[in-house]
Amino acid sequence: MSAKIGVFAIGLEAYWPQFAGMKEQLMAHHQQLLGKFSPRDIVSVGMVDNPARACEAGRRFQAEDVDIVFCHLATYASSESLLPVVRALGNVTLVLLNVQSVPALDLESTQTIDDWLGKGCSCAGLPEMTAVLRRFEHPFAVISGYLDGDAVLDEKIAQWCAAADACRRLKSGNIGILGRPYPGMMDLNVDETQIFRTFGSYVKHLNWEDIAANIAHGFHQDQLEQASRQVKAVFRLPEDLDEQHLASMIEVYLATRKLVDEHQLIALSNHFEVQPSGYMHQIISASNPVFSMLTQQGIACPVEADIKTAIALTLMKSLAGSATLTELYSMDFNQDLCIVGHSGAGDPDIANEKSLLKMSPVFHGKPGSGFLTQFTPAIGPVTLASVTQGADGHYILVLAEGELVEGKTLQLGDTNALFRFRNGLRTFVDDWAACGPTHHCAMGRGHHAQAFHKLGQLLRIPVHEV
């Protein structure tokens, strides 16, 4: 789900009668800037140049329920044209775009005041705007740049929009929990009220029996055939795979997908403690590939019913396009690397190749048996993100960027990889642990720390980067 993004230009009404054509010139620059947001869902209100128009703009943004607002400082403007917008926004972050039309004024051709005001005067009013925003205690950020060919400007705008997308995703649905968090893992405990306050997501307590009921209801043949094609698109199937096992897994997938749709879930954390039998054996046996397919579709499905990591996975998937649950597995001091990984479901998008479905007689540390899904994460840059809490109960994001490297990994049926950290193994592990993250975290392809910092500002939670 894409964010709804508010955009407006700000200027000084007194200039228009003084300098013919200036407003039109500035609006042409603004239209060019709007092109940088395409094809996103934007709410554009044009030029705001007096308090009355600012009030109108604020009401429009409020009515449209925007997730973030960008203010283009088209020329000098007084802050009285900004504050009515800000007052209407509540806690929605405002990004001031201090963007000139040119990288630098051509001083030889800048012969009149309107030449200067119309092309290169965006920064004149910037301190005035930030001064009043601080007094208003309103969340804001500043991006400086120029219109044409400024890759830094384009990247920063894209990061803010991506962060707003991630926030909208969290608010768009519910986090389901099947079972309860793994007993004794006290870092996984959550306050559901605080989750809703911080992230806008409800936690819905669901039952494994809900999936069983969906299986019992049955499915049309075309649904079964379509799901079979989906399974084969994601996994490599062994030649000796029992067709009944495959058919059973497809039923579980359709039943779980139906549960997701019925409850408008963005995540489904899960844990099962009793030795499964009957219908529960069918469900638990198929859970790894089923939850992996849902994870690929943007429904985070962390094992051990870890709701905090469900949030981290949801944010990572939105920003990185991939997000698999992981933890620190083992330290290799000889190579200055750490093996990271986890059992259970993973995200197929973390890998460049399909995972081979295999049957296992045991799920380590948990009851049951069934399919394993060991993905091979792609070599290259990655980001880790953990959602954790401080002593006051407020949420914190802990981040790290690094690189997955070539080398031998564990072949135990778990997704795992070799992680090289920027500051070395010893320093990283000590510093990461000192931040108090949960023992699970989300891993996604690419470096996304800058977008996560912006996300932290939108959510108004601190971000610690290791």
C-alpha cells in the first residue's frame, strides 16, 4: 500500500503584483518538482502564499489523511503562510524542500531582483521556517538541492516516500498471532496498546483451528490448480515428493491465505507447542513453505510468535523488497564473519534461486515434523533491523548495514548466510547486543539505513545504527 503524500509550494503574495510573471515561473518550477513524485499518490494544493490559503491547504491535507507533507520553498515566504498548515497536520512530518531551480545563479544574467527571487532564493526563508517549527514542536526535516540532475535530492525524496509507504503499510491492517510467544523468550513480550499507539496496528488473537475450519470447508479445483502453480513458481520440488503431501500443503496454503484476507492481516506471527496430530499435523507440516509464500507476498510470518519482529519484517519488506527473519548463529573469528540465520519460514525474495522443499522428521526445539525451507540468501549488501523496547516501554529501532559474502554455510535445513560487518565481528556483536535488540531481527537485501532513519522520524521513535 502506497502512502498518501501532500505537496505544496510556498511563496510571498506581495511579490506577485511587483514582479509580473514571477508566480507563473515559480509554479512552472513547482510542476517540475512534482514530477519527482510520479507515479505516487499525491495531494497537491499548489501555491500557498497567505494565511487563508494555508488554512485551506491544511484542511485539505487533513481530509485526505496524508502520511507526510512536502513544502517546496519556491522563493522567500513568511512563516505566517506555513503555520496554519502545520497546525492542521497534527503530528504528520513536514519535509521542507529547499530546492532552487538552478545549481547556482548566473551572476552575469541576474540583473533584476525578480531574476534572483525567481531562480535562487529558496534558502532565504528556510531558517525562519525551522525556527517556528521548533517553537511549534512539530516534526520536520530539510532537504536542500536543485531541480535538474540532482541525484542526492532525488534519492532523499525517494527515501522519505518509501518510509511513508512503510508507515502506511503498518496502519493498513492487523498483526495476527497464532498461539502465543515462545515460553521464556521474555524479549518477545509486547504491550498491544503501545503497539497500536506507536505503529497503528491492531494485534488480533487467532486460532490454529481457524485454518482447520477453512480446510474443512474445501476449495474449488481452479483454486487448487492456481495455488499449485504458485508453489512450483517458488520452490523446487524433489522428484520423490509424495503427491499427497503436496496436495495437503496446497490446502493449508489456501486456508491460511483465506485467514489473512478475512482478518486483513499484514503479518501472522505464529507458534505451536503441543505435539501435533490429526488436522494440526497437516497444518504444522506445511507451515514452513506456506508461511514462506505469504512472506514473499508481504505478510510477515515470524516463528515463535514474535510480534516485534513481525513489525520489523513488515517495515523491511516495504523498504527493501525482501525481509527474512534471522538471528546471530555463530561467530567465525578466523574469517571475522558471523553466521546469521533461522529455522522456519523465510522470504524467497532474499535469494536468487528457488529453495528445494525437503521433508524432515523433526523441527528442532519445536514439536512436529514436515517441510523445511532452506533459502540461500543472495551475496551482496544487506541491512539488519530489530524492533525493541527501552525501560520506559517505548519502541526503538536498531539497525546495521553489512554484506553477505561467499563461503560455506550450515546445511541443516535452516536459511543462513555469512555476514561481514563494517566494524568487524567483535565490535559489531558487542555494540549490537549493547543496544538491547530482540534476539530475532529482519534481514533485507541492500543498504537501507538512511530510509530507516527517516522511518524512525515518521514513527517518532529513536533509531540506533551500529
